[in-house]
Amino acid sequence: MGLTEWAYSLSESLLSDPLPRRWAHSLGVAKRARSLSPILGDDAELLEAAAVLHDIGYSPAIAVTGFHPLDGARFLRDQEGADGRVVRLVAHHSCALLEAEERGLRQDLESEFELERPDLVDALLFCDMTTTPDGTQTTPAERLDEIVKRYGSDTIVGRFIQHAAPEINAAADRVEERLAQVSVGDQPM
């Protein structure tokens, strides 16, 4: 079984029944990851696998700390023996260090999981922050607004996402710039 086939199967088994909306979001994030293949080269499959797995830590079957990047990454590492790069992307997706700080878990996340390459971290963040909870495409600004409204501005997630907004927007800009450069390079002379 290939990396993406395994990732889809595992994510579906953990999310589709207990959290169908989270599963739809994960499928949308993975679809978005596939759209980035022109800028990912040999890492396209890796990013798609991380994208479909990024929210498995929400699954009631594996949630321990209540912080889904850490719970998902620990499960992938400890129970599945997953590829280390996939594990690191899941652990650090979408500015997870900033949310970990809000939750008092930054030291745990930093000490257990190294950061993956910045361009891949940006790409996964872009995919997550341009996909709605239902799995459709959106803009980073709309996604940030939706998260604050859903959780509330004074909650852990609301505070974290507002604090992370500049980095989320900067990462999205970097990915869009890379996509634009590839598009320009594909144009006939």
C-alpha cells in the first residue's frame, strides 16, 4: 500500500464516522495539496498524505491531550510507525507551536517533533487555511474569520488564530507566489 492510500484509509477510519465534517475538511485539504503538485516536486505525495492526516488528532479514538496536532503526531509515530516527515508535518501544521503555547504544551511539541522544511510547512498551512470545515475552497481571510466566529475570540483557539493570522497570511502569500512563478514559467514565449 502506498503512502497516500494508507493515509486516506487511516484518516477515514478515524474521522469519517465520529467526525464526518472533519473528514470532509481533511479530504478538501488533501485535494488542495494535490493542486500544489507543480511546486512540490518529489514531495507531492508526502504533502497529500500529511494533508489528509493533519486533523486525525481530533478523533475520539486517539485524542489524549485535547491538542490535535500533538495527539495526531504521537499516534502516527507511536502506533502507526509513520514516515517521520509526515509525522512532523502533522505535529506542526498551521502554526501549531503558537496554539501549543496557549495550551501550555509548547515544550512538549518542540521537544518531541522537529520542524519540517519551511516550504512544506507553508504548503500544508496554505492547504488547511484555504479549505472550509466542509471541504470547499476559501481564502485565508475568510477561513480565519470563520474560525474566530466558530470558537469565539476569547477562547484558546480564538486567541491563537488571531495571534497566528500574520504568519498564516505570510505563508499563504509565499505559496501563492511560488504557484505564480510556476505558472509564469509554463507560459509559451
